[in-house]
Amino acid sequence: MQWFWNWIGRSQEEIEQARRDWMEGTRFGEVKGYDGDPLPAPELPPTSLKPRGRIRWPAETTDHSVLGG
């Protein structure tokens, strides 16, 4: 999985498509009670997005503070 801004996708192409859909207003609903224009999406970085591996904790690990929790 890859994550960028508000989107999660299985590939760079899915993230790029989500950005296009956001900018075109074709896929995501509107926020009720918000009167302004949609926020513009940030540009994608000039490099390829790389999926991050899943963090696997040893069974006895209980300190997950590195995740902020």
C-alpha cells in the first residue's frame, strides 16, 4: 500500500488517479457545511512513491510509542 496526502492506493497509478479525480471533482463528495472551494491537492513528488513495509512487532513487545500511541 502507498499513502500520499489523503489517498491510499496499491500503486503509484492509483495515487495519481486519485489526485486527478480530486482535482476534477469527479470521485469525492463534498463536505457539508463547508462553503469554500475544495483545497487543491499538492503536486506529487518528482520521484516514484515507494510502498512501506508493514511494521512487525515481536509478540512480547508492548511499547509502540514510536507510532505515537
